Amino acid sequence: MGRLRPGHTVNTPGLQLPPLSLYVHVPWCVRKCPYCDFNSHEASGALPEDDYIRALIEDLDQDLAMVQGRSLQSIFIGGGTPSLFSGRSYGRLLTAIAQRTSLAPDVEITLEANPGTTEYQRFSDYRTAGINRLSIGAQSFDDAQLRTLGRIHDSTEIRRAAREAHRAGFDNFNIDLMYALPDQTPEAACEDLRQALQLEPAHLSWYQLTIEPNTSFYKRPPDALPEETVIDTQDRGLSLLESAGLQRYEVSAWARPGRASVHNLNYWTFGDYLGIGAGAHGKITLPGESRIVRTRKRRQPDHYLKSSLTRSAGCDPVPDNQLVLEFLMNALRLTGGFTVPQFEAHTGLPFGTLEKQVESLTDRGLMTCEGERCRTTPRGLQLLDSVLETFL
């Protein structure tokens, strides 16, 4: 197949069903953070917890045909602030999911938790409900930075949340941290990493603050750090994390051996995922129709709750001329890259579609191909945006 023309859609024979995950969105939070562009809404009064769990189950029922006989490899409950809901509610939801689908024997079930909304009993209840992984949104251990970021917790609550997660039996949890914060020095960013590592997480996400449209920071942006400061921060942080024994497997993700996120890996390797909940998105492969579709649900919680006939806001095919870039935007973030059979099975396109660009990037030292595996080099990871532009 030659190079695809912009806007041109062709059939994609050879599509194979990839692994399947489930994303569950809980849209409420205590306070909207100024950098957040997710579909989150400040809670006012009591949350409609029981009604929302019922709506999620009905939403899943409407999407069951998209399962296509697959087992769920992972479930990720994100937000918003999912830890505003009780363990009892998640037990009800997970029981309903297990009754309607097949769960992989080692299914990973993650819940995002805000340190300002958790306590030991709640963590224990989550564990009893079947949740076996937490993602704790710390962002920083600097209380002044936490106030700038609009977080409702302080550093003491982060440490308490991690201790209570261990105590409740969670040997697998992630800590989220940001760097390149307003006026942050490389040493201050590394101090955040050191404090996080002291809490013995199995997984650590460390990503740069970016200013997204439709956020408070976009309207009133903080002063950006000089590029050399950001690069110095990245270099020092990488060295610190490697010396601590964590393995980098994605641009912004590090894990202990065997603790890479199953859900994130499925997403980054162009696997399928159902999305239920207000504003949730999904990606589903339909081999019988030779196409891949993107799904989305109604964004506003009130509209989502009232829309019992359908909570869908759209289901759109991904044009073949966009498949290459969509696959690579995720797969090239991984230090392990992707294999040629994986690309062809998950897109339905022959590797020749991108072979010339890969050869050019290899000549420039930004990619490498060994056997059937292609990946970005360390320099390619640093210049990932430039790498991806090659495939536009």
C-alpha cells in the first residue's frame, strides 16, 4: 500500500482483536485544579452515588456487544476524584462487571485516590471490594506548590495515604508527581522524587506540567521555566530514578520489576478499551467491519444520569490515514516500542505504510529496529514530538 492521502479511508483487512480493558469515569471532585482539563466537576452537596453506579451498570449493558468474547485485562477507575465514592459502591459495580463480562485471572483493577479524601477504613473497603491497585495523586511534596496547583491536600496527607495504603494491603500503588512547576528548581523537583521513593511505591508517574486549553492556567498562565532548567530537571530525575532501581518503560512512567501498569500498557500498545461514565472515551476494533471506532459518552453528569435510553454521545470510525499516527503516538512513548506484527494486527495496515519514515528516523539516530521490534532511542524519546511529526 502506498502512502495514504489525507482524508482518504480504505478498508483495513487483517485487523485482529487486541486485548480489552475497561475505563470507568467518576466526574466529581472537591475542587477543580487550575491545570486540569479532564471532565471533572466540583461537587456541591451530596453526590448521587447510588444513582451513578446504577447508570454505570446500564452504560456497560449498552456496550456489551463491543466486548466480542474477550476477557477484561484491566479496569481503571479515574476522574475527577473516584475516592469520593465508597468501597460499598465499587463492590456493587465490580460485582456487576464480573456478572456481565469475563475477567482475566490476574485482572488489574486500579482506583485513582486523592490524598485529601482517603483514610485507612476507606482503603480497606476498596481492597475488600476487589480493587488491587491504587494511583495516589500527590503531584508534589512542596506545600506551597500544592497550593499553587489547587490541590486540597498537603504533604503530610500524602505520606499518611501511602502508609494507610500499605496497611490496607496494597502492595501495588502508583504515585503521581509533576515537574517543571512554577519557579521550581531541579533540586526541588528531585526532592519530590526522593520523598516519593521513601514511601516505597511499586510505580511512579513523573510528568511535566503542561498548560492545556480550557483550564485556569491557560487563561492566567504561570511563568514558564527556561528550557535549560527543564532539561536539567529531566536529566537529574532520570538518574535518580534509575539509581533507585525503578525501570522506565514509558516516557513518564517507572515501575518496579513486574509492576508496569497493565491498563496503561494496553492503552499505549493500541489495545481496545470500553469507556463508561460521564465523558468517558473508548476505542474498539471491529474486525468484521474492517474498522476501528472511537466512542464517547455524554459529558455533563446531570445529562448522563438522565439519559437512560442511551448515554452515547458518538461513535466515530478512525480513518485509515490517521491510524498510523494514532498507533505511533502511544507506542513510541514506550521504551520497548512495538513489533511489526503488532502494528499490522492492531491497525490492519502493512508495515510498508511507515517503513520509509522509520528508515529516515533510524538514519538520524532517533529510532532503532532490531529484528521485528522498532523503538525510539533515548534521544528519540526526548524529541518525541519531532519524531511523530515525521509521520504527519
